[in-house]
Amino acid sequence: MPGLTIGDTVPDLEVETTHGRIRLHDFIDNAWTIIFSHPGDFTPVCTTELAEMAFYAPEFEKRGVKLIGLSCDDVSSHKNWIKDIEAFKPGCKVRYPIMVDPERELIKQLNMVDPDEKDALGQQLPSRALHIVGPDKRVKLSYLYPASTGRNTDEVLRVVESLLTASKHKVATPVNWKPGEKVVISPGVGKVEAKKLFPQGFEVVDLPSQKEYLRFTTVD
């Protein structure tokens, strides 16, 4: 489906939310931001997802990451639903704003339309989508799940850690990487530069090709 994707700048939309009207770029400011959509209020999978995002919110906040949700329901519906979300997971508080989109314009501009799901009136519904946006207002990572599959919040936090690590150092994170584990040095970093950037040293894996492209190191 064409639309907003990795590398694109998030449009500077003025939106209505549970926290009042905001401009998206003003909300993002210079922070990393997660924009996530859900098909509808008062639905089972969405309730579990938003509760978990609220529960994890302090972890995202520690990393300087903001959260903002989206569905096509109105502000009154969102606010009433929040009571259910917080009751479902005692101790969690939904402090992040949730955007409203009754005209289905935001989900189109943010590329969050579910191609298959429709409401009772045949109108389009948001997909279970998520964009991680950098301080430069550009999309760094996107997820798109079907309505039947809830997101894994541990994985969202893991990829946030990966993006933050990669943005700070000239590294990438290998398969199944977790914070604190070894990272790989980016291919564009030559031998001389690698020695300067990683004085702690790095391991070059001996491969049949004899090409020294797989280099592991540790970073803070």
C-alpha cells in the first residue's frame, strides 16, 4: 500500500486528541516518537495493547521516547474507553494522547489504513500499525499487523533500543540482539576509522570469503 514509509517525513498535521488540539511536529519536537494506531475503541485486542503501552510508558520515557495513539473514534469514546484500559491492567495510567480521525483522513496520510477491515457502515478502519519517528520527523521503522494479531511491546522497546544505539554509534544490531549484547560495525566504516571509533577493540569473524565485513564490538 503506497504512503508514508521508512525515510519519509511525517506530515505536520493538526489533530484533535484526548489532550486537546496539537500539531504533530510540535508534539514530536526533538524527541523520538511512537505513533501507533488501533482498529477501534472497546475492542479486545486493542484494549490489551493500549494497556501494555501505558504500562511500558515509563520505560519509553526513560529513553526520551514519546507515545501517541490513533483511531477513528471520537474524544468522548476514547476517554470512556481509557477507564476500561486502566481497569484491565491495574496500576497503568494512559497518560499519552490518543488522536481522533472520524473522517478517516489521518489514517490515509499516515499510511495506517487496514486494506481488509471495515466497520458496520463499510468505512475503512485503521490497521494495527506503528511508526517510530526520529527527532528529524522522519520514519525510522514501521510495523503493520493484521487486526487479529496484537503487537509485542517487548519487541517495540527492543527496536527502540536498537535505533537509539545505531543513531549514537556507527553500528547496527544483529539478529535477536538485546541491549548490552555485542553490535556489528557498519560496513561503511573502514579499518582505520573503526580503530578510532572503537578503541575498546573489535572482533573480526574469520569467514571462508576472507572478507572482513563481520565485525563485532561493544558500545555503551
